[in-house]
Amino acid sequence: EEEEEEEEGSESSSPPVSYQMKPPPDGCCTTDGFCQAGKDLRLVSISNEHIEVPAGFLLVGAKSPNLPDHLLVCAVDKRFLPDDNGHNALLG
């Protein structure tokens, strides 16, 4: 019984090799600075392009102290942002 327990423990501690060898799923980011569609996401590249933002959405940027050289920008539904008077956003 002890041998069986040891074998079970060693199997669960590392993922199967076949999983490590699979290519990433379609649509995954595989190159730094490029989106899933292969478009360049660097600020120097997108600053000269027109970015379409759907009606009712705003572009919002966020910085993290853990990644000081990076800025995350995304389109956010205005209903989930505070209004111009500082009233709380819709929660949901």
C-alpha cells in the first residue's frame, strides 16, 4: 500500500509531458506586444491609428506598480464607470 501512495504522489506533482508539448490554443497571445489578431499593440504604433470605440464605451488606461513600463488600455462600458459628477458606477 505504501508503494502505491508514493507512486500516486509523484504522478500528481508534475504535469504530463504531452501537455507541455501542445501548441498554444488558437487566438492566444504568443508574441509580446501583439494582440490575438497579430496586430501591434505598442503605444508608439497605435498612437497614430484611429481606434474605433463602440457607442457607450470609453477607452480606459490602467498602470500597475508591478509593471511600471506597461499601460493596459481597454474599452469599458460607461455604465460601469463613475459619472462626471463622481456618482458611483452601476454594480453588477
